[in-house]
Amino acid sequence: MDAGEAMRVNRALNKMSKLYRAAKARKLAALGLHPGQDVLLWILAREPEGMTVSQLAASLGVEPPTATRSLARLEGGGWFRREAVPSDRRQVRIVVTDAGHELVPGIERAWAELAEEALGEASAAEREAALGALERANDRLRGLVGDGVLAEE
């Protein structure tokens, strides 16, 4: 790849990343969430019995202290509760409340709207080609840096 093409790729990916995050932040703000909190709440909501912080961290691909900080930022929303784990008093299970479950369709709707807005009028074949290229690029980059970089996503 020559320098001009490399610059074009670099610029396009950087711009898309910033614009996508800003657009996602606006959509999530309408729900009272920040980027990253949507995924956390969505993952928790998929587990009717809840999850420990360690399980949540593993699902998110982050360290437990990062998951704990993320939960602390969500605490005031009333979207989850903490319950003691009867078999291990050192552990706490995070369980989504009814209010949290009611938020999930809005999260999914925001994701769908954003995906539709981002891809616009691309045909099914163009969408598949773009998605495939992005997924392959993500895989190559993950091979370079590992999954830990996604901790702040």
C-alpha cells in the first residue's frame, strides 16, 4: 500500500471511529446512558439470575476492577441491584431490575438505528462486504494488541 492510500485508510478509520462514537453517545444519552454502559447492561440483562462482577468482566473482556468502575457509574440509574452470593460471601451477583430490562429494547433500537444510519442505502452485498472487511481488520488488529484495548469500549 502506498503512502497516499495508507493516509486515506488512516483518515477514514479515525474519522469513522470518532463520528460513530459521537453518534452513539447522542443516541444513548436519550436513554440516560454513556457508550459502553449499553453493552454492559445488555449483557447483564441476558442473564436472568445475574452475574458476578468477575463473570461480567470476562463477558466484557475487561479486568474486574474495570467492570466494578463501570457498574459504579451506572449505580444511580436503578437498572440493577447487588445481591450476596449465598455460597460465597465475598462475591456479589449483579441482577438487572425491571427498570433495566425495560431499557434493553431502547438500547437495541439505538444500535439498529445507528447501524442503518451508518450504512445508509448500501445494498445487502455492499453491507456484507463492508462488514466482512471491518471484521477481518478487527481480527488482524486484535492479533497485534490483544483484547485488553477494548476495556474502555
